[in-house]
Amino acid sequence: MVAPAQLVTLEEFERFIAQPEQAHRLFELIDGEIVEKMPTREHGIIALNVGADLDAYLDSHPIGQAAVEARHRPTDDRLNDRLPDVSFVSGSRPVETEGAANYIPDLCVEIRSPADTLRDMLAKADFYLRNGGRMVWLIYPEQRIVEVLTQQDRQLLTENSTLTGGDVLPEFSIPVSRIFRRL
């Protein structure tokens, strides 16, 4: 019989990531387990593409802030500290200069890495939506599709579709193919 893994607390996680040897690595705390993020170059290109389009939108619609790999965790959740690949926070919240934001972004974008299963991707979306996220974009590079999830809806968009921001990003609209440009 295999012994169950011991859960890591938020305090233990913060001590772990504060160690000098972890300085240039990305870690998340997912349900009490430390998970290292290992983004590929493809992942980075897609994150940049999405971030650039969000940034351009926010230049003409100053309704909040977009970020890449910014730490967020729900208030009072001692077992989770997440790094959405790209995120958007509406309004004019202060920008954290240390630690995680104690809330989940309005929009969370996750790009599937080779090790991610479909179950992993949907679990991330479910976590974000259950904890205050209003919209999640799951990006699947191999299939060149985007899954858009909200509390009320779930859509699968192909490269020939248009991605919109709904009520989270009013008037935001790009062809899904833009997400995969330069690949």
C-alpha cells in the first residue's frame, strides 16, 4: 500500500519558493501539492500572443490589467496558489509587488502543456470558476482550438472562429488563429 502524499501548507510553500535555488523556476500549489510549471517555447509564444492582444485592447479600453504568470489564490485557501498563464483583473486593484493576489482573476487563460491531461485542464477551469473567476480560456495548441468556459456556458472555438471577451472584456474580439500566429 502506498502512503498518501502529505499536503503542503501555504506557509511551507512560500518558504519553499523563497529559497535561492528556486528563484528562476515557476511553481504552483495545487490542492496542497507543489507542482513545477515547465513551459515550452510554444507555450511562451502563445502566452505572448494572448497577452499582447489583451494589452492592445486595454490601451483603448482601460478597464483593468492583464498579466502573465501572476500569482493568485482565493482568500482563506491554504492549499492553493496558482499561476494562470495569462490573466485579466478588472477595475483598479493595487498591483502586488510581493506574494500572491488574494483573489482569482476575472479571466484566467491556461495553455495546455504536453504533460497536461484534458482532466487537468478542466480541473483548472473548474477551480478558477468556483473561486471567483468569471471566464476561462483553455488553449489547446496541438488542436489549435480554444475552449471558453463561464458559469453559464462552454464553447469550443476552432481556428476559423472568433474569440470574444463577453461581459468580462466588452468589445474584445480576435480571430482564434491570432493566438497561434508565428508558430
